[in-house]
Amino acid sequence: MEDKELDYYIKSFKKTGDNSAYEKIYRYFFAKIYRFVLLNVSDHQAAEDIAIDVFYKVYNHLREINLDYAAFKPWIYRIARNLVIDFYRKHSSKNDVSLQQYMEEIHADECEAEVFIESDFDENNIFPYTSDLSVEEGFSNPALLKGLEKLPEIQKQVIILRYVEDLDYRSIGKIIGKSEISVRAIKFRAILKLKELLYS
Amino acid sequence: MKRNTDINKKILKRFYKLLDSGVAIEECLEKFPGYKDELAAYASITRNLKYLQNIKPEKTVEDYCLKMVYSKSRISNITDDKETLKRDAAIVRMRPAYLKPLVIFLGVFIFISFSFTGTIYASDDSLPGDTLYSVKRVSESVAVAFTPYKYEKSIYLKMLEERLFEAGKILNNPEYSNTEAAEKLISDIDVTFNRCCQRKYLDSGSNTYFEERVRHMKGGLHNRYRLQGPGTSG
């Protein structure tokens, strides 16, 4: 969807409350928000619940809030991030949704992880993915996900927003409430840490 | 050996800067042939992260969530933090990168302006030799510098009036004992009066009036502080 198109649907929904315009916005953003949440909480059910909450908030409040399409994207990710933080707070004591546990349950095994870590730089060999992969297949990269899991929360979010969600530093700054320079620094530290975790 | 394990951070930063500018990972690696092996690990991580974009929910999940959003919206008693959402919107809308330094700059500028204005205002009643007197004189010079030539007349006349007023105040204050400042004031009165005469700011009537006042004040100051000059003889 182009920016102009998105702008049109946002304006249309704000003006008339038209559900078809909302659905266009929803379809465009759902996969992104779901993925962002899933990578953060590592739990399908929780990701679904949080994504529903995000879009429920958008559905109910977008009409009252003065936002154009450029500000909409950081805003929706910011809502998602806040809900993820709430989720962390609620589950910090239980810690029942660790990514490691999740991967062990589904399909990851240590051998696979070692293959990833030790393999050489060869994308055809290491990353045989296509764009039509489902969630489970996307998760078949356990070492990286383990590494992400071990990063501090803020570093993990910056890395996901920058490289998975493809957002620019300015937008990320707006989402996490930091300056562009801080975001760059956090990203750099996260990359160094990730390298250390995966290749040490 | 250290180079193999701990790559130069500057090179790494340049590599990521290039990546951020939209250059493909392979091309970025080509730009650093000497570090290709070390950068390969970082390139691999970055590429792997990008592959996480392949994570997509099932269509059924997407549809189910949409239904849930609509059904949740129909339940009216769900409490929601509207204010937080509005604040979030204001943050994403209002916070460009330059805003913080701009606010700091404006704050400092306003603070300095107010302080300076206050100091000038406070220096208005100062006499030669006072701490703030130099501020008063500087503000007069600034006023002259920023006034067009044809409007300078009123400023010079005001300055002459001010110097004579200061001389009068000194003469009326028996405790004033700064001889050096008084001597300087006499020369200032001379300079200002001469400038007014040279530029023909004084017509014949006001010329006589000011000449008389200048002579009177100078004489008074010379006598009071026993300075060398025309007034000493009385």
C-alpha cells in the first residue's frame, strides 16, 4: 500500500467511520504488528491477544486523534510496544513464555542451532527461506531467536523495529521515546551483543 | 590475531551506515575487501534478521482477530486509556529530531534576553563609577549603532541631557567622592556637546541653553573636585 493510499483510508475512516477503510488499514498493518509482538513475547496466543488490543484501540480512537499517515505508523507500533511492556510486567514473575521453551516445544533442537552458528557465510545454505513461510517456518532459525531473547528488552525492540520492521531511526525514536542518536547507539550495541552471543 | 575476533568498530559503523543508506549487504561487503571475513558474521546476522520478515500470521488468525476487534468494540464497558493514546499520538506527531535542541536554544535565548533587558533597566539610574554604569553606556552605544543616521539627533540630545542630569545628581550628592569618574563625566559632556554642535543638532535657542548648562555643570564639578580646567578659577 502506498503512503497516499494509506492516507486516504485513514482520512476516510476518520471522517465516516467506514469499516471498509478500517479493514484496509487493518490488513496492511496486522501482519507487521503481529510479527513485532510475537518476536517480543514469543507466544502465539499472547501475540494474538495483544494484536487484537492494538487494533481495538486504533478502531476506537483513531477518529478522535489528529494523525496523518506519517505519524500513524510510529503511533500504532508505540501502542503495540506499550502493550508488550504491560505483558512483560504481568508475566515477569511467572516467566512462562520464554522463547527457548517455546522453541523446544515446537521444533528447535540444539543440533540445528549449532549448524546455524558454525555455518559459513552462504545464504543458499543457511537461509533457505522463501517469502511464503508461515510463522512456524520463520521460527526455524533458533540460534538467532535465542540470541534475540537474551538481548535487553530495549535492544531487542530496536533491532526488531530496524531490521525486521524496516523502520527508520526517527520513527523508532518516536516509538521508544529516545532520540535518533540514542537509537543508533542502542542498535549498534545490540548488534555487537548479538554477534557475541551467536559467534562466541 | 585480535583483528580476527574483535573487528575495528569504526569499520563496523561504516558498514552499517552503508547498509542503512540502502546499499545491499553483498555490495557493502565488497566495499570492505580487507574485512570481508569479519564482516560476514555481521552480514549474516543482519540478513537473518531480515528473514524474520517472513514471519506471517495465518489468514485465519488475521480474520479471527478482526472479528474479535469488532466484537470487542461492541462491548461498551471495556475501559480504555484514552489519554495515554492521545499523549502517544502527540509524541509521534510532535517530536521531530530538531525539537529538543530548538527548545533548549530558545530557552537560553529568552533567558539571556530577559537577563540583559533587566540589567539594562537596572543600570538606568546608575552614576559614573557605579558597576552598572558601563552597561548603561554600552546600551547607549548599541542604540546609536542601530539607529539610522537621520534619527540619531534625538538619541544624542537624550545622551547630552542624561550626562547633564548625572552631573546634577553628583553635585547634589555630598557623599559622592569618585573624582576620576567625575573627570571622565566632564570629558563625556564635552564630547557629546561638541558632537551635537558639529552635527547641528542644536538650533540657536537650544544651543545657548545647553551651552549655559554645560558650563554650569562643568564649573560645578571642577570646583567640587578641584580639578584642573576652566572651572577652577570660579
